[in-house]
Amino acid sequence: MQVDVVRRYRGSIEPGDHPYLQGPWTPLHEEVNATELPVIEGRVPEDIEGVYLRNTQNPLHQSFQRYHPFDGDGMVHMAAFRNGKVHYRNRFVRTKGLLAEIAHGGRLWAGLMEDPALSRRPGWGAHGALKDASSTDVVVHAGAALTTYYQCGEGYRMDPLTLEDLGIPDWSPEDGISAHCKVDLETGELMFFNYSKKPPYMHYGVVDRHDRLVHYVPIPLPGPRLPHDMAFTRNFAILNDFPLFWDPDLLARGKHVVRFHPEMPSRFAVIPRRGTPDQIRWFEAAPTFVLHWLNAYEEGDEIILDGYFQENPMPTDYEGARPGYERMMSYLDQYKMGTKLHRWRFNLRTGRTSEQRLDDRILEFGMINQRHAGKPYRYGYSAVQVPGWFIFNGYVKHDLQTGESWEIRLPEGQFASEAPFAPRIGAREEDDGYLVTFIINQTTGRSEVALIDCKRFEDGPVCRVQLPHQMASGTHACWADGADIRAGGVLAGARAEG
């Protein structure tokens, strides 16, 4: 293995007994380029080309009081596949907040579980006082990677092949960009939303294939809400207003305390992709909260939306947790929230909603073949969480036409990442390709990148490739074909290294 250490950072983390600052969440403070990676199982196939990018919460400096894993600084890890070889890089997302704290030598902003008055400088986003860590999500659009923060930061670009810092998009609006922008590979468009504590409380926008903001409209809501994801079809964008949001009375006193209001319905805004507020159709459904959608598409008069229904959006405190972290541990446990694959149908002719449970297992963080995003599709891939912890140890493949499913689990002490689908070069079938995942291997103290052949799903990884260090766990990831990056062409294509 050839490893070039690009930079080592001097951090100030004191892990102590914090559950999310040790083990698979141990922060990483070095950036490297690595080639000639050793294959420790199987063989790297030559029929995929592209990059796997994963954003991770990776704190550099100690919190003021209580650390929440979503406070961590964004660090992107990249595995590039080409000609049966894998190259690896990792870089911090060089946000304004991170650079300011590096210059200061310590923490400047309070986190999710801390008193906002502790912040020494004004913050960003929907919360209004947090650091924009840009640590939640990553997508590739117009040839560039875009990292985002779920509380609506400015968004940061990186070259997807070199991880070179490319700065904030020119089109980033005043209220920021939420995590879970959506890229339509067919049109080249990126759709996004944001939310805030001031009217109209939500906006929706479209950026074209040339990276120009071409549409931006308000989505009026009754008050501040906490949407986390959106979906799209060929003709529509789907946004939401769930009955889990900040308590209005406490918010008026400057306290951000989330409450579930089961007496209120879930509401879904269906708007033409370049539509205006007067064209919004609102649909009501059973009260819940949904973190992530799987896909949506049109079928006759109906829009079909698949995602992960929470049976218990406001779980009780976690028994046995370290004092002060009982609530945090519960809200990071999908078993406590009861997240299950679910289907909503919105009838555009009658205005009615119908619902259907697709699986009774606890599942979340779903992925599909992105060439079928917004279109009828057959296969979905969900992650299996370790009970009690915000980390994965397996996957389930669903055939949504037949109802069949297949499941795989990792060995004890090994933890997976969100795993996007990478189509095989020349693929003609929807599931002809691989799931790509990073694995944190606690038995070796290093991470790996692995491929799972979706045609032979239960066989497990067809290859595992050693990485030079152990990464911290995180949230979201994406796959971008080399051909799609080159077709985007705005920033990155000519600088490929491997």
C-alpha cells in the first residue's frame, strides 16, 4: 500500500466514556492519498468505474458541554474504482466554521445538545446558532460533489475525484440548502429544499445541468417544521410537513425542543418540478415522521412514494444510557423509533391517500439504482441497524414486484456504511451491479471498502480492499459513475487519478 499523508490536524477531543467518540466513532485527524491498496478478499471487478463518496461526522475539537454525533465536522472519504483497481482519499470539508475553529484552536459553536448562548460567534441554518458542519449528505451534480448539512447550511463543493475544495455554490440561497438534494440523472437537474424559523418556513429550488439556479419558490407552512428529505417523480417534487417539530411555546423562549403531535396528520406537498405555490396539491396521511425516502414515481392517476415510516417518532428515554444522553441515544435508535418500509399512494384525481406496509422489519437508509430515480422501479436496498446504536451491520434487498427479499449480515465487530448502488458497465437489468460500502473493522482497527454483487446478494462481498486507517462512522453516501462525472464536466473530469 502506498500512503501519502497530506495533512495531520491538531485536535482537542477528549473521548472519555462518550458513546459516540470511541470505537467505530473514533475521530480521524489525518488526510491521506492511498494507492496500491491490498485486496484482502476476492478480486476487484473490472466492470465498474466511478467513485464512492461517504460523508462522516468527524469532530476536530472538544464540545463545550455535551457532544452529539451530528455536531461532528464533515469529512468525505472517496474510493475510486477503475480497471479493477481502487484508490482512496479522505478530506475534511473545509467549511467556514471548521477553518475558524482551526484558527482559534478550539470550539466556537455550541452543538445540538448545548446552550446556544455558549456560541462565541453567530451560527448558521434552520436552528440559527449551530456551526454549518456540512457533515450530513453528499451528492454529485454537474461534475462536482456537493456536501450539505441537515439543518440547512450553505453547501460545499469538492472535486469528486481529488476532493479538492471548490467552495460554496454561487446559487446557495439565504436560507441555505438542506441535506438530501436530489439529482435526476436523466435531466441533469438538482432539486433541493430548505427550512427556517421565519415565514414561509420552507423553499424549494431547481438547479439545472449547467449549475444555474433556474427555479426557487416558497412552500408556505403553518410554522417552523423539521423536514429531512424530499422525493421526486418525472413531473413532480414531493415535500412534507410532519407533526414532529419544535414546541412553539418553548421556541418562542429560544429553546429548541422537539415534540410529536399525534393529533395532527402528516402532510405532503406535491408540486410540479418547476411549479408555483398556487399549484401545490396537499395530501394528508397518518401521523408519523420519515427521515428518508426510497423512491417515488407516477402510475396512472397516482403518485407512489416509498420510505421509512416511524411507528414511534418520539421514543422514551434510553434506559441505561450515560446520564444526560438518554434522549440522544433514543433518537439514534431505529428500533426505538420503529422505522419500517412503507408505501404512500396519492391520487391526483380524487385527492385521497392510501398507505401500505411493505416490510415489518426495522430498516432504514435505503438505496436504489439511481437510473430509476423518479421512475417505476423494482429493487430497493435497505440498511440494518445494530439495535441501540446509530450504525449498520447488514443489508436487505427487496424485490418490490414479487415481495421477495434477501438479507446479509457482517461478522461480529464489523460495521457498514450507507451503501449506494453502482451499475455494472453495460448493465441492462436494474439490479445488475454492486452495492458499495465502507466497513469499519474493529477487529483490525482499520476500514475496508467492499462490493456486494446484487445478482448474488446473499453470497456477501465479492471483494474487500484494505484502507490505510479507520474512519469514523457517519451518515450518507453516494455513487457517481465516471461517465456521469465526465458528462457533468463543469469541474472535475480531466483531473482523474485512477
